[in-house]
Amino acid sequence: MVIVNTLGRVSQGQIFEQSVYQNLRGKYDLTYLSKDGISKIDFVLDGTYALEVKQTFSKRDLSLLKRRSEMINVSEKYLVTNRFTDHPNAILAVDL
């Protein structure tokens, strides 16, 4: 992390999202939803699953993901988190 921060400040969330990307690439056809250069859905896997990467699960983040995934007709949506929750729409990152 020292090398990365030498080039510019990087948040823990950005590092976590990059880690999730590294686990997914090569296994799925990855796309994302973006509007005006702002990422709205972090990852869309095979056009079927919408994933939003967050350090912790929140119902607000899930609600936003549901609305955004409806825009692209993706019915399967999950928050990938770094902390355990038993919510059915949460995936613990180590389980990817």
C-alpha cells in the first residue's frame, strides 16, 4: 500500500474493490454501469448479476443497487462486503 499511496492517495474501499475485481476477472464477462463517468454499478457479471462492492452492508446501498439494476434488467443483485452479514443479498468477499 505504501507504493500505491506514493502515486496518489488510495482509500481502503478502492483497494477492496480492486481486490474483488482481481478475483472476478477471467472467470466472468465483466462490465459495469456508468453515467457521466460516475460508476453506478461496480460489476455486472455475464449480464446476469449486479455486484456493488462495499466495506460493510447497508440497506441503503442495496436499495440503490436494486434501482440501478432495474434500469438494465438485471434481476440478481448482491452487495459484496468485507464484513459478515446473513442478509441473502450479501456475499462475503472471501467467498468469491
